[in-house]
Amino acid sequence: MNSFAVDGLARRDQMGSVLALGASAGVVGLPEDDFGMGTAVIIERRDGGWTRGVKVASEVAGLDAITGGDVACEDGTADAFDCDYVDIVSFLPVDQIGGERGVEVNDMWGWTDPVTGTEWALVGRYDGTSFIDLSDPGSPRYVGDLPLTEGANPSVWRDIKVYRDHAYIVSDGAGEHGMQIFDLTQLRDVTGPPVTFEATALYWGIHSAHNVIINEETGFAYTVGSNGGGNTCGGGLHMVDIRDPLNPVFVGCFTSQSGAPASHDAMCITYDGPDEEHRGSEICFGSNGRMFSIADVTDKSAPVELAASDYPNTSYTHQGWIDEAHEYFYMNDEIDEVDGSVPSTRTLIWDVRDLDDPILAAEHFSENRASDHNLYIRGDLMYQSNYRSGLRILDISDRENPVEIGFLDTVPYGEDEPGFAGSWSNYPYFKSGIIVVTSGKEGVFVVRRVPRVLIP
């Protein structure tokens, strides 16, 4: 009997599961190689035994890039994508931003260089982070790649936030990955792109984590869903002082006592809302799997849970964002559409004007059935990345009654059904007004909202 290993296998490696043999040659199928795209290995009979030959793979047809000028949304489409009041400025498929065969993009964040004014998209992939120069948003430029930490595993999940011109990057289920810290100012001086970067520093207080949250006003970072080593804080808030950006220091844990599982995501702010008792405190709003929680983490050695609440048809409390007046928190449940507990895409609207007693004020239901993922708020607009239905833009001027005013469906095939393909995240905070959107298999979109006047 012969056994042999195949070099260069990727995520989800496993033994060959399909075999075709002839007298002197055979083919072994590896359906989970190349991040699930599948490959095959040629084997040959020599000297009475079988030896490994080359690994082969079919070409994967991807979408074409869109560059050189805006593609207007006309008659409900922009290029191949359904739309409404959203134009495509540009689009780069995954293979043009460093993604190898089978790689998908996931979370992202943005950075504006305070010296040059250049806007940058920081885009997570299964196997690293891509840096994209948006100085000409119609012709974005892929400048380089920060690979995952050496010895870590590629992962579906990567999250990125920014503090004082440094990116903080975590990955879930990645083994010994740590939190990468990358000095973004080195992007100014890249020659001969794309280049491969190294992390400027690594924080080993955690090994893997699902998300990282940063309060830029206070200089504290919070990882959640930590696992695989280090101080996981029970999956709750692992609190880190990053005021010296390259020398982070662990300062404490917070885990909800409400019986919720590990925190999936959070938003931590210096509170400036109507609840005078807590004004000026550092408050974290947690999306904790089956519970919404609010905690005062001002004193990192003794954080206090202010409130915790569930809600009807809870499936998986995923993520949310607070409005700029610190009065309403908008939240998504990632699984409720999948398990059929709600009829269409649902956004939960919490009245948090009393932090000790949050009230579920309303539920907004889309006409679409797609699962919802990350959402963000800027001014009176909410930007939702809703997987198979892409980017959805809602007017929240009437806080308890959002109205959809535009969209770009980033998946140009299939129905907008519940599930996890499509738009993962977006970044709507650039001064230029462009919005950057990630979509798993597709790539990175740069889009622009077309102004629309709502008539009462």
C-alpha cells in the first residue's frame, strides 16, 4: 500500500475522496482543497507502486473589474447588478486584490491618511488583508497584502479596526494568530506594488478572536469571541489599552452575567446621550448571541452590566450600531431569516435613552428575505450589508420608521434568499462620500449614493 502527502493544500484539507484509476495512472479528487473550490492530483504507477504527480485545478470564472468611470444605475441596473439610487464607481474582483483561487473577502474598515488625505480600504480575506488606494476611486489600486500570521490557519472570519494610523486585525478560528498591528503610514511609500507586508507588531493576549472593537476617543480596544489560547475572557470583552499603539496592554475582562453565550460583536463609545447618569462614561453595547447587553466599562478593573435583554424570535444576536445622538441602537439577528422565525430581513430598533432600561421600540422588515449582516450609521442614514441582497441604504430620520432609499445587489445571480453568500460589510465614513462594500466571492465595490428626496 502507498500513501503520500500533497504539498500546498489550503484550508479544509482532507484526504482524497474521489479516485479514478487506469493501468498506469490515476486521478485523486480533493474537493475541499483551495478553500472548497476543489483540485485533483495525478498519480502514476512506478516500480510496482503509486507515486504522486502534479496537482491540477480548473480555472474559476470570476467577474470582470469595473474601472475608469462611474456606471450609473439606470432602469434598475448598473452593469450586471440590480440597483436603485446607487451608482458603481468601481469594482475589483477578489483575484485582483491578492485573493488566490477559492479565497473570499470578508470584513473591512477604512483609513484616511491625515497627511496626504488619501482614502484607503482595508479588506479582510480568508488568508490576509488587502490594502487598496482609493485616491482615484474610479481606478482603485491594490497596493499590497498583509498575510495571516505565520503558523496561523486561514479563516472565513477576519476583522479590522483603526486607531491612530494603525490597523488592528484579528481572525476567528485561526489558531495562533494573535492581534496583528500594522502601521498604516508605510502605505505612503510603497514602490512597485503590490508588495507583501509584515505586521509591525503582534499582541499575544489572545490567539483568535471573532471581532475587534475600538473606542478611538479613549484608546481602548476590545476583542470578542476570543478562543484558541490566551486570556479569552469567556468570549466576552477582552479589554486592551492601545494608547501606545505598538505596545498594547491587557487591562481586564467583561462577560455578561445574563446567561448569554460569548459576545459576537460590540460597539463601545464615550456616551453623550440623554441619560445624564451615564454621560461621559465608556459604554459598550453587546450583541451576544441571544442577548442584547449594555455595560459601563469605564473602570476596566470593575466593569458593570447596566442591562441585558432578549427579544421576540431570537436566533443569533449579531451586530449593531448606535445613532449619532446616542438614543437608538439598530441591531441585526443573523439567523432569524435562515430558520424562518421572521418573514423577511429584520432590523431591531432599541430605544436606549435610558441605558438601564433599553426598550425594543420597533422592528423594521424589508421586502427582501436575505439574511442581514453588518450595519453602520452615518447621520440619518443606515448602511446595511445584507448578504445576498447586497448593500441597502435606509433613511432613519424617523428613528423608529426606517425607509429604504437605495441599494446595490452585489450578487448578480440567484434570488435574494436567506444564507451567507454576498455582502459581508461596508464602510460609509469617507469624507469623499464614497462607500466601500465587500462581497464574499465577488470582491470589493466602490459605490456612490444618488441623492433622493423622500416625499411624505
